[in-house]
Amino acid sequence: MEFGVRPSQNGGVYVSVETLTTIIGVVGVLASFASAFAWLIRRMDARLDQFDARLDARIDGVEARLDARIDGVETRLIERIDGVETRLTERIDGVETRLTERIDGVETRLTQVEQGLVEVKIAVARLEGPPPRLVPVR
């Protein structure tokens, strides 16, 4: 049996109107889903950009405040360290002066002891008398 091709048919393939409507409807729904998804992505991207901008502004503000506080702390620490250094230098100089005076006093006393020892040696030598001679005197 042979089928005849009518001009309203496409090469012998017949598609019903209901099938065409279903295919066109599915394509339309898929296109609307795709466009809705694209809109959603664009919207989320814009919101993320706004969030990033706000976050960057807040971070910059915090960074500026922290820089100012750190600079203040650094200045105060430098001043305190300089003060401590000055006081330590003064104390060390005082200790050095006192030690120098004491050492000079000890040196003076040692010189006096040395002179006294020379005098003691002379006195002992006088007490002992002249050294004995090898040949006795008769």
C-alpha cells in the first residue's frame, strides 16, 4: 500500500497541532526559565557588588582608625622608652661616679698602706741589726 503525499504534509511526516503546541510551549517555558535565571544571576551579581563596596568602605575606615591608634601607641611608647633611657643613663652615670670615687679612695688607701709597709720593713731591719758576717770579728 502506498501513501500519497499531500501538499500540506512535510515529506510524509505528519505532526499534529497538539504536538506542535506542546513543543512550542516547552520551548517557551525553557526560554522563560533561562531568562529568569539570567535575571537572578545579574541581580545577585549587582547585590554582591554593592556588598563588596560597603565592605571595602568599612574595612578602609577600620584600617584608617587602626593606623591612627597604632601611630599613637607607637608615639607614646617611643616617648616612654626615651624617658626610661634618660633615667637609666643618669643612674648609670651616678653609679659610675660613685664607683670611681670609691676606687680612687681604695687606691689612696693602698698607697698609704704601701708606704706604711715600707716604714715597717725599715723598722724591722733596724731591729734585726746588721746582717751577720761570714768571718767573725775578734
